[in-house]
Amino acid sequence: MLEVKNLSVRYGDLTILKNVSFSVREGQWLMIIGPNGAGKSTALNAITQGVSYTGEILLKGCSMEQLKPTERARMVGVLAQNHYVGYSFTVEEVVRLGRYAYSPGFLSGRQKEKEDKTAVEHALALTGMAPLRTKSVLTLSGGELQRVFLAQVFAQEPQLLLLDEPTNHLDLIYQKQVFGLITDWLKNPGRAVVSVVHDLSLAKAFGTHAVLLDQGTCVAKGEAKEVLSAANLNEVYRMDVSAWMRQMLSQWEE
Amino acid sequence: MKIRAEKFRLWEYLVFFIITAVVFCLCVCIGSVNIPLSDIGTVLKNAILGRPQTDALASSILLPVRIPRVLCVALTGAALSVAGTAMQGLLKNPLADGSTLGVSSGAALGAVLAIAFGIVFPGIPFAATTVLAILFAFLSLLIILGLAYKLDYSLSTNTIILIGVIYSMFVSSAMNIVITFASDKIQSITFWTMGSLQGSGYTDAALLGVTLVLCGGVILFHARELNAFSIGEDNARHIGVNVRRAKLLILITVSILIGVCVSIGGTIGFVGLVTPHMARMIVGPNHKRLLPAAMFGGAVFLMLADLIARTLLNPRELSIGVVTSLVGAVVFVFIFYQSRKR
């Protein structure tokens, strides 16, 4: 579905990503992992054309650069890490914006309107935000806000979902909810997920495939359990990762 | 919390229109010479039907002076308010406005240049001040954008506002240099930079009206994009907004609005800063509703400010910018305090 070939990103003299290639097929959940500053989020931004890059990013064989923003948004949705909304939009207004790519401007017909409404209702129901639809997003907790934006991206009906550390600042309960919802979403045919995660346990639990980045280069890629091997992680993180993980978890044994 | 409709409903348009019309009539009636509403009706009827005027005093004040002035005030208020709303949405910053960006100051510099050096364009129907103000508003925009793009590819809010502040300072020093060179015209320049719509005529009103309809239309057409921007620029890109094109188009439209307003009424601050806030309190942040509300609100606010400017120290007249800044600063602090408390 998505193919990234020789992706390089530079900010002035600084090389953020260097010849990174990976691909994602339908039904896969690709985890992009690596230490801080490895270029994980930049890779996602390149896919949504948020940074200028060299190399090729193909979506179903089409170059992403050639797609119109609305065409891109109909296929690729993004759930970002932080949301700061300055004005008191209602939950429903934010979710409805997810339909932007389907009817920009005033020239949308009745049929389209109905489709939009169905998609918004479905997304609200799926994320459990329907009861809060008329609430101002300024009054929501971080976990609720993240679910609002998850509903927005569901309403967008993409085939490829990009997640940029979606649960980084959230309580465990919300982490579980968000990952649960995305797992269910992925069960439908013709869909794929690419996510940047910090938490290696999450990557191991939910990822089918993984790309391990270190200082802008790709160290390993392939099936998640192979990429997340002790040898790979120890080299990149410069510590005995699995020993540390086991030590952390052993505290919970009673 | 009450449920809000997505668009501005017809009755809401009517309510806002009626309030604006009432304030308009009030402002036309009251002045150095008070004219009763019934006389206004007679004068207007006679003027429209082409009959000779029966009341010489009322018609000599009303038709050539007061009506065009109040009309210009209302249109300027509406235009500045729409421009401010668009800026605040686009930059996701309730403090953004033509004045904070430096577009107003830039436009003012252009107009001051025209006044100070008596620049006249032969063959151009409206005065050189208008052309230069629009030109300088554009130029300011290009400089601000150019600098911002140079410093920050994504054109973030902080960058834009910071550059706007720096640019305003630069422009005001340039303005002082111009004033030093043309010290004989300092009085007309200062009165004009403080903002005044005294003596504006039907041509000004027509120019403002056309600008408001065209530019306001373009901005209203981009209400969804503005909603997306006011939730976040990255979010706008993710849902499929053509970020750079929409941003550029809105900024250019705003600079035309501001350029025309400044050339006719001078720099009238705080209108585009305060009325969108008030409108947002009433109709919410959705631009499909906010933009029309802010437009009417801006017209009402500036008409009332002009009424105070004309009548407070009668027969002397305050400049309108002084009144808006006085009222605006107080209201602004209040709103700011409210939002901090939340």
C-alpha cells in the first residue's frame, strides 16, 4: 500500500533521514521505532508532505507529491501526539472537519451531506464520543481530546492510518482504549497502520512489522519480532533492553 | 450547553441586520445637529424620487455629510472585523490582527508617504493614498511572509507574530523619518494616522463596499479552511487542506481589506481584535457563523465608537482611533482576564 524509497530529509546542513526505505501492505501494522532524534516523526511528516524530502513515497503506486491534498487525505489519515485547540469548538465540529477532503467548498450535494453525516455519526459512536458531541473541546481531558481526534481521523475514512506517538501523554486506560480501537479498525480489509512509538512493549504487542531507525538511518526492518530482537535493540539503545524490560515487569509478579 | 447549527440561519442574519440598521439610524440622527427620524425618512424619500428637498438644513447635513460618513464607518468596521477574524483563525491566535501583524502600519506608511510628498497618480481614479496604502499593505505582507518563510518553513504562529511586531517597530521609525522631512504637514498626518472618517464620501463608501463584498466573500468561502487552521495547522494539512495556498490567499485578501480601510480611515486599531472576540462569545468559533456575526458586530462597534467621537466633546471632534483604542483596550483586558480564568 505504501512504499518509501530512499527517503532523505535535510534541514540545512543537518541530515535527519538518510536513504530510508520501507513498505507497508494491507493488514499490516508497521511500527517505526528508535531512540530520540532517530527521525521517526520526520518520516511520518514526509509521508504527509509536511517536510521537503528527496526520494520517493508511493501510495498504491502513485507518488504522494503528485496527489492533491484532498486526494491524499482521502487515503491517509493522521493522529498526532499533542493537540492544543485555542477556541471552544464542539466535539462534533472537530470530528466533522474530518470530512473536509470529501466536500471542500459549498458545492456538496445532498447525497454527499448524507454520507458525511453517516461517517461522522459512525466515528462518534465508535470512539464513544457521541454523548459529548456538544461539549467544547476546551473542557475535555487529554484522553477525551485524543479520542475526539481519533474520531476525526475515523470520519476521514482513510485506508492508511499514521500515528505519531498517539498515547504518549495519556493515562494507561486511554492508551489501552486507543490501541484497542485502532486494532479493531485495522481488522477491516484494505487498511494499514504506520505508527511511531516510543514504548517498545507497545511496539512488540501491536506491531506486525517494524522499522528500527538510529540517527536517521535504517538499522533493521521486517517482521516485528525479528526487528525487535535483543541484539538489534541492545545495539541501537546502547543498553541491555530486554534485561531492563524484564526487571521492570518482574516487580509486578506477586 | 446548547446545540449550535453549522451555518448562520436566516433569522440570525435578520437579527444582526436589524440591530445594525437600528444603530445606523441612531448614528445618522444624532450629531452636532440632531435630526429626527421622520425628517430622515422625508429627505430620503425626496432624494430617491428626485423631488426637491423641503427641509434645507436636514438635507444639507444628511445627504452630503452624515449618511456617507456613517456608511463608511459601518463598512470599515465590518471590513476590519472580517480581516481580524480571518487572521485570528488562520494563525490560531486570538491576539492576531492587521495591527499586530504590521499590515496596518505598513499600509499607513504608504498613505503617509503619499500625503507627505504630495504624490499624485495621473489618470488613476482614486487618490494616490489608496493605491499606495494597498501597495504597502501588500509589500508589508510580502516582507513579513518572506522573512517568516526564510526563518521557518512551516510559517508558525510565533514566527509570524514576532516578525509582525518587529516590522511594526521598523515601520513606525520609518514613519517618523517621513514626518521629519514633511514637518509642515505633520498635523494632517497625525490626525490621519490616528484614524478618522470625517469627510468621507460616497466614492469611499462604494470602494469599501465593493472591497468588503469581494474580499469578505473569498474569506467566507474559506470558512472551513479557517476552522481547520484554528484547530491547528498540522491538523489542517492532515485533513487535506492545501495549507500554503489557502494561507496565501487569505493573507492577500486580508491585506487588501486592510489596505483599503487604512487608506480611507487611517489606522483604526482594536476593531479587528475586539469584535471577533465578542462575536465568538455569542455564536462560537465556527467561522461559518463567526464571520457574518463579526462583520455585523464590527459595523455596530465602529458606528458607536464614531458616534462617541463626534458627540462626546461637541462641537470638537475626537479621532475615531482614540475612541476605539480606549474602548477596545478595556474590553480586551476584560476578555483576556476571562480567558485566563478559564
